[in-house]
Amino acid sequence: MAETILLTDISNGMYMKVALAERGERPGHSTHYACETLDEFKSALRDFLERCDNPQIKGAALSAGGWEEHGVMAMPNHRFKISRSEMRDFLGVQRLNLVNDCVAKALAIPRLGRDEKVRVCGGSEMEEQVIALINSHNGLGQAGLAPDGMGNYTAMPCEGGHSDLTCVTELEFQVMKALSRKYGHVSRERVISFHGIADIFTALSEIEKDEPQALSPEEVIARAAGGDDRALKAVNLSMGWLAVMASDVALILGARGGVYIAGEYLDAVGDLFDIEAFAARYHDKGRLKGYVGEIPVYRATAEDMEVIGLATLFD
């Protein structure tokens, strides 16, 4: 008899995703709910299960932008935390997995179809090698998958999005100095994210001695799509820094199984993503140019990757 699993992702910040899957199967489309408090979280789960005729679930998994500490999911972007023991009692299950959202997305990569990823640059992935994920939304996350020698993978949670920002050009250095005056420490997350693109645009206004404009990320991207020079420059700077991070991660992890980039921020950038410029920065690794050049970069395009990855925990 098939066993039903409840899958929930709460990493978006604006809404949560909920889906059901049979053990060993890929889940269908998720249902979205607004969620700002623990009570709303529980109410959403209760409503979803009622709409699905209250199935007898055998286990559950949750992903969020945070980490587990002693059975509690710490979520810096939310005003509440989730306790494993409390949620097990609430759902009436023995098994409840609490997982970082980037780990969940990384776990989905081996399950992606050919039409759910697009090669950006690099060579061809090698089997049974480390795979890396870089995910950008309101923040910047990273995770890895290490092969276990038996056809499966072990997930490696990382916090690479908070690594120090590196600069090559004079303009990049000037932008970093402007951000340093605002934030102090400047990590990669400050420039490769929704919040980052807005900060880059403001920094460029300051550098170009213009009246500072506090635009939303959506406004910056819309201006870039309309041909605005400063907004396009902001997008290109952000994507250039993403390319550098992708090549650094490829080297640090030896990710010969491929580097995958994903997230709503990249979805929003869309056709403004300059593949040739990205590839040039990605391959610019001096003596290790050949090594990095053999490692492919893919753009993951599948919907609900977190939910797809969570389901693999019950295979």
C-alpha cells in the first residue's frame, strides 16, 4: 500500500508551498498559502489536508531558509520557529525532516528532466561527482551533493552566500566601497539577490554623482529591460559576481558533476542574463581555467524544486 508524505517549503518569505507525494514518487504541483505566523502555518496545513480529504500521512518534511538547532528550525526571515516535536504531535507523525531550502533544492537536481535545466557554459557533467547549487532570491544560498558510491547523494549544507565579495574591476571596487559604507561587511549576498540589485543601483547613482534613487528590485529590473543604462549596468554587475561565485564554488567543491544556478531572482532577471559575459567571467580562473572550463553550469528551471527534493528523503 502506498504511503503518503506531506511536503512543505516556507523559504519564499511571501508564501508557503504544500504538496503531497507517495513514497518514492515525484510530487505534483504545490498549493500556496500566505504565512507570517506559526498559527497561520498550522492553519494552512490543516486546510490543505482537509481539502485533500485528510489522508493518513506517514511522514512529513519541511524546508526553510534557515537551519536546525536541537530539533528547532531557526528561520531568520520569519518571526517564528518550528519545533520538530511540536509539529510531529500536530501532524500525528513519527518522522519529520527539517531541511535547509538550498539542501532541498540540491536534492532535486538528480531528478530533473532534460527540459528542466539549460546549460549555460562549461563542459559536460561527470557521473558520480560532486554537484553544487547556488540559489538566489531575497538572499543567496548554497548547497552541495556528494556521491555515496551507491548511486545516491549526501547533501552538504553551506553558507557560501555570506562569503566575502571579491572585486576585479575598478567599478566593482567602487560599488563594494559604497556598500561597505552602508553595511560594513559586504558579502556576496549583498549583490546577488533581489535586495542586492537595488543596492547596486543606488551605489551606481552615488558613484556617478547623481541624486540617489531608492528603487525597488522590480523597478530596477524593469528599467534595465527598457534599456536604462544604469539599471543594465547594475544587472550586469550582479550577474558578473554570480559567475565569479559559480567558478569559485566549482573549484572549492570540485563540482565536476556540475554547478546549478536557480532561484526567483534569476527568474526575474530573465532575458537580461548575458550568457556570453557570464561565461567569460566564469572561465577566467588563470592556471585553473582548463579545470573550470570542463565543469558545466546549468540553469535549473523546474518549479517547486524544494518540494521535489524533500520527496527524495523518503525514497
